[in-house]
Amino acid sequence: MQTIGYEICQSARRVYQYLDSLFAEYDITPEQWVIIKQLLQKDGVSQKELSFAVRKDKNTTKALVDKLAIKGYIHRNCNPSDKRAFILTLTPKAKAIASELAKLDEKMMETLVEGLSSKELEALSSILKKIQKNLSLD
């Protein structure tokens, strides 16, 4: 019998793989989508703010932002109040594909919960929140 931790990891891996296959035609990874999605909610933030919002360390965020900038999806603008920092904004290219990526993300969510009743979804959500709280470093 597998442990619950193993089952959670396998489920997360499958979600990632499924989303990765949906995003392949856009040359965007699920991690990059998280960055784009966050900037759609609040554009014009520092890399530090972005790292905090997406709960990734600064080196991981920098690598994701670097790749998105190379692909033409993010602009780095000098922060007028801190010349060492950048303000990150989405490019028109990123905004142009955002609605398609959001639809694919929604498709993944529909597939993920297919066959689950609303009662099962509530229970699953509650259990996952408890697990996350148990493992919280905050």
C-alpha cells in the first residue's frame, strides 16, 4: 500500500503533466503560467513581490522571469525608487494568449474534478487544507 504522501505527489505530478501537455503549443510551462496568471491579477510588481505572491524562492522566480522575458512575455522596467530593482509587466504578447491559457487551465480543472460530487469536492478541499496547514512553515 502506498502512503498518502506518495498519492498526493503522484496526483500533483499528473496535474502538472496534463497542464504541460495543454500548454505545449504556446511554449509555456505550468510554472510560467503561474507567473503570468499572477501578473494578470496584479501587473507592475517587483520580482520580490512576485516571489512572495507565487510562493517561490527568489532564484526560482528569477529563472522563470528570465525565460518569460526571453520569450517576449514579460518586460523588466527599472524601478524609479530603487535602481537595483525591476518592475515586471506583461507584454501585449502575453496578454494576447492569456485568455487561451486560462481556458486550458479551466479545462484541466474540469477534468481534474470530473466524476466527483460536490460533497466529495468539499471533503477533498477540506482535507487538503488541513494537510497544508499541518505542513505550514508560517
